[in-house]
Amino acid sequence: MELVTRALAGNRYALARLISLIENDGPDAHAALQAVYPHTGRAHIVGITGAPGTGKSTLVNELAKHWRSRQITVGIVAVDPTSPFSGGALLGDRVRMHDLAGDPGVFIRSMATRGSLGGLARATGDVVKVLDAAGFAVVLVETVGAGQAEVDIARAAHTVVLVEAPGLGDEVQALKAGLLEIADVLVVNKADRPGAAQTALALEMAVGRYAANPGERTEGLWQPPILQTVALNGTGVAEVLEAIERHRLYLQTTGLWAERERARVRAELLNVLQQEALRHILTRIGEQHLHRLIERIVARELDPCSAAYSLLSELLHERGLK
Amino acid sequence: MELVTRALAGNRYALARLISLIENDGPDAHAALQAVYPHTGRAHIVGITGAPGTGKSTLVNELAKHWRSRQITVGIVAVDPTSPFSGGALLGDRVRMHDLAGDPGVFIRSMATRGSLGGLARATGDVVKVLDAAGFAVVLVETVGAGQAEVDIARAAHTVVLVEAPGLGDEVQALKAGLLEIADVLVVNKADRPGAAQTALALEMAVGRYAANPGERTEGLWQPPILQTVALNGTGVAEVLEAIERHRLYLQTTGLWAERERARVRAELLNVLQQEALRHILTRIGEQHLHRLIERIVARELDPCSAAYSLLSELLHERGLK
């Protein structure tokens, strides 16, 4: 596929078009992904997640600048609808982003909010693959750490950075959302604000709780560091980058890199499987039959679960449809 | 099913057990849902969504109190991991919640964060069904308006209330997340704080944009009201309740009630279908075969999409598995 060849050779225009082609899930998307896939597996995928208002986009921006100063290329995928990278920036954010604009060693892509049913996770994973195959050494995936789908997307990274900020209210938020369990590096951003030390302490206690309860944390050798940053002026960002790099080395030397890869592939395969199974089912049964089923469910003659079961068994037993 | 009979007759203990049974998706869950389903369809399902820190839990609490003062029963389903209803409360929140505790006309249930692949949406829909069948006249579904899955859950309600607050940063957040398009009632909570008027104005302009562009809003007769509240002291809450009730009447008199019902049933059926299809596929292929496929994908011999396609075609053509 010529588009793939040009994109992987470093043509940015081809890269953008390739990503759109794959994102739009058109007839050529599968062929493009097939061509891209053998070239994947080299990038360090880093998920950066946190609630709106923690300043994680600024941190992403600063991290990218630090990697660039070391000649390391960076792809950024913004799944967070509040991220300046995804187009929702105030003027100040836009100006900050210009630090990265025009640098051929950086590629930024935002994900449109997608229909449910696993669409967002799948599209994000595919864009990460393209950036990986195109040779970006680090791929940062920024997600808002509040939704189930977005947490799952972050979880698919090799290294997960959880960003907190003081004064956003409930400290246990991250814990409750299941975020702390998946975080490899913890960052208290906006650390020049009152309450930063308390936030760090709350995180430390929460992490300590896990350490005291090894059943909950299987990768017991890595102690997630808790770092303080003021991303706006760059304070502490180098330490976050070091922690991310240390985590990569840790994964690679312990064999956990391959284990995380396997977990990601498994989740992705199941997601694609169920989407494709649904697509197949809908094609087979046709809109009319589906419509009739919906009317019966609306009339309470049938519940959705029974409807699904009987549809599946009809299809599987090749009885044909009435 | 005796448990269903007792739960629907008003036994709270049976109701809690029934919900757990359905949530845990065990062998009896399907039978229980079948028994529950014919009794559904009476409740007014109200989605309440907004970013963390907007005070939507306090608003939910106050709305519930207002309905109760009119002898209307209220079920609350907290999908938001930051909600006090779901167990993440600071002391103050817990105390506030005691307003509702012990009132037999209120039932509160929080949803655990679930594995992905549509599990959370399905479980939430099922709990809403149980509360509907048990006779709660209003079912409030509180979600954090930042994640794709959570937005989809809110979208499934008859009436969607979007809660904003001044000073949380980027005003267009809700717009970007696709929330404004689905909101029927807009609330600026914490309206005693600086910036409330600007937040309301920003919402008004955003909503006006939609009105000027009728293609984007098909249900053009309803103008989402923009209301200001201080939920902490109850200011403006009665007006929100009135707006929600007016929206219900609007849906019922225009026939849109049935249309929303149909859209919800459709989304639910597709979600259940794809989950059950996946479950069936996994049972058929077995863990070993799945494991071998994953290893081939990890080794880059095969991409996930091609793996899914070939698995599906193997299953559908009954060729048996190697």
C-alpha cells in the first residue's frame, strides 16, 4: 500500500491521511492496518491520565519538549476532550502548544469522541499503532481519568502516569476510579498551590495501602514514585521523565514488558472480535428484523437479553430468519 | 421467581439482593431480568451528568428531597466514582446524604467500575430497570460527564441534566465532550461563586449556536433552559425540578417519549448482542486457541483485526477449530 509506505518513510502528510483512513474505518482500513502492524512494537507507549483541571496537557507538552531535547521523537494522541491538543484549548494553551508545532520529531493527533461499544478504544489503539510503526520512540496517550473507556485506554499503555492536583476536592477520586491501581508514576502537578503536600501524602498513604496488601498488586517490585511538578514552568518535569524511563527499563529487565503487551493484545482482540461479531450479526439479520425486535421489546413482550439470545441461536443454528 | 416478587412488592432487602444478583451476572440473572422486564416502562429516567467538582451529587440529593416532599418516590443510581452516593464521600457529603437515609421512598445504588466492553452500561441499565419495576417514579442516574461510556449512559435517560460550575476552567468542555448536544436542562451550580454569569452566558451562546443550526438538533421545539443553583443551600433546586417535569410533559405530549425509548432499547440490544456474541465465541474457541492467537499477534505474525476476521469466519462456517 503506497500510502503506508510513504507514511512510514516519514511523510507527515501521508501519515495524517493514513491515520484518517484507519480512523474512518472504511474499506481500506483493514488492509492499511495489516500493512502497518508488522512494523509496530518498538514504541514506548505512555498513558497520561487525570481529572480535568490537573494540568496534564501542560505536563504532556513539557514532557514532549524534554524528550525532544534528547533527540527522541514523540507522538501524542489526545483522547481527552478537554485537552488543548484535541482542540479545546483556551488561548494560553494554544500558545504553549506552539512550542511543539513545526517540529518534525513530534506528531499530535486528537481522537474524536466516538460511538460507544468499544469504538474509541479501538480507534485509539490503531492510531498508536500507526505512530509506533512510523518510528516515534515514545507515544503519549492523554486521557481524562474519569470514564471507564478512557481508563481502559490508559491501562493499555506500557507505563501509566496519573496526574493529580491539589484543591480539586476529593482526594480518593483516583483511588475510587480504579486509577491508582494502574498507575506506575504518580504526579502531583500545580505543586506550588496550597495543599500539594497533603495531596502527595494522601497518595502515599493510598499507595502504601496497596503495598501492605500484596494480593492487589502483582507487580510488587515497582514502587510507583510520587513526584511533584509545576508543569507550567517546567519544575520537576525532568524527574517525571526519568521515572518513566526507569519504568521502561524495569519492564524490560523483568519481562513484564512482554506481559503487558500480551494483556493489551488480548483486550484488543476481544474488543475487535465483539465489534466485528456485532457487525456481522447486523448484516445478517437486516434492519427490518432488528426493527421488529425493538418494537417487541418496547412493547415489553420480550426483554433485551432474551431477544439477544434468541437472535444468536437463530444465527448459529442456521435456521434462517422469519 | 420469589425474590423478584418480594422485591417488586416493596421489600428493600429483597430489592438489594435482586440488584446484586443481576449485577453479578450469575446464572439466575437472566431469569430475574425476564421476570422484571414486563413491569418496567413507568419511571421517568433522569440522567444527571457533569465534571467532577460541579456539585452534581449535592444537586441530586436536593432534587431527591424535593420530589420526596411531593410524595414522589426516587431511585438513585450513582455511576460516578466521585459521587458520595457511590461511597467516595468526604465526611460532609456523608452527613448530607443522611437526609435521605431511612426514607423508604428512596433507594440508592452505586455501580462498581466494571470491565470494559459495555459492561458498565449494561449493568446500569439493568439496575435502572429493577428500580423502575419496583415502582420508583423517578430514577436519577448520576454519571461523571467526562467519559465516553458514562456519556452514553446519560444519553439513555429520558431527560438529561448537565451540571456546570463556574471557575473549573475550560467552559467549552461540555461542548467538546458532546454533552451539550444531549442536554435537556442546563444547570450552573455553585452560582454564588464568581464567574457564574459568564458560565451561564457561555452556555447560552453555545446553545444558541445549536438553535441557529437546526440540522444539529432534531427535537427543535424544546429549548434547554439554563438555570442557576446553589445546591448546597437549596437555591434554585425547585426550578430545576420544574424544568425536569416540564421536559417529561414535553416528551409525552410530542411522542418523543416513545422515540427516546426506542433509541434506548436499540442501543441496549446492540450492546447485549455484542457481549453475548463475544461470550459465545470465547466458549466455542476455548482458552488455548485464544492464547495461541494472542502469541501470534504479539509476534507480529498476524494483526488483531485479521485474527478476529479469521476466527469469526471459522466459527460461522463450522469448519471446526484446529
